[in-house]
Amino acid sequence: MNKIQYNTSKDNLRMSEYGRVVQDMVNHCMAIEDREERLLCAEAIVQMMATLGQEKLSNPEVLSKLWNHLAFISDFKLDIDYPVEIIPQVEVMAHPAPMPIPQNRIRHRHYGHIIEDALRMLKDMPEGEERDALLRQTADRMKQNLFTWTPDIMSEDKVKSDIDAYTHGSNLSNALEGHQYATLHTLPVNVLKKKKKK
């Protein structure tokens, strides 16, 4: 009596979306000695992969993708004349360079990096309409952030004092005299209800 072989005892699938059947077909294809017969078998596998993914082989991009998937499933060991350009294994297996993690310390987390960057820019800008327009937009955003995250200390005087603190006593806040702050946006009603339940 033949012993049952479970999938857990087999090698891991190279591409699980195609399943064990396609993986076994590729392994069988690699074992075929005749080169022409091996290519015919590979073409049949690609057609099977297209059927499983409900994709059309008439699309050149789909065709290229499936042949590249076939090469990957075979661990790039399937020796055939591929009808499309195959991405080299070195490129496929290469890991992207790690993204740098910003290490800048935020003085007040409720303002965030963007506000702090804007204030640094404002400190060095020459006086004029462009600087004042950016200053008003930044002040509006700061008041909104205070209202959202720390409503108990939110005030226009707080915004002005924070601007002067960030810009090291440049008295930029003087340019906000008479500024009509933008309307504050409240949280959606459903969010407020959820917070009350907690």
C-alpha cells in the first residue's frame, strides 16, 4: 500500500497563488529530456496559469508576466527558449534598499514635521505678502491641530506664542494682527460617539 504524501512534507511552493498542481507540473517539465517537448509542456503550463488567473494570453504584458512567473517557479532552472525576455534572477531576488527613518525630534507632536518645517522656512523668509500668506496658513493649521489634539489649551494666543518660540523670538506673530482664522473642523459625529462609549 502506497504511503500518503501530505503537502506539508513537500517543498514550499515558490508561488502559492498557482497552487501545488502548477508547481508539480513545472517540476515534471524540468525533468523532460527532449528540449522541444519541454517547451511544449512549458507552453501548456503557461496556458494553465492564465486560466487559473482568468487572464488573456493575447495581452503582451500578461504573457510576459506569466512566462516570468514560470521561470521563478522553476527557480530559474527550466532550460527552454523563452518567447519573452526573462528578468534575471539577481534582479528578482534583490531586496530594495532600506528606507531611511527620519530621526528629527518633534518639539510638539500635535504640530508634526510639516508645521515645524514651515516655521523654519518662515523664519528665513524676507518680509512680504508671500511670507505673510504662508504664515496665515501655518497659523490656521496650528490652531486646527490644537483644537483636534489639545482643545483644552487651544487659543489664538497659544498659536502666536508657539510661533515666536519656534522662530526664536522673531516676533513673526505680529504679522497675524487682525488675521481672521479659518473655521475649525470638528470630528465626524460617529467618531465622537465612539469616543464617548469608551
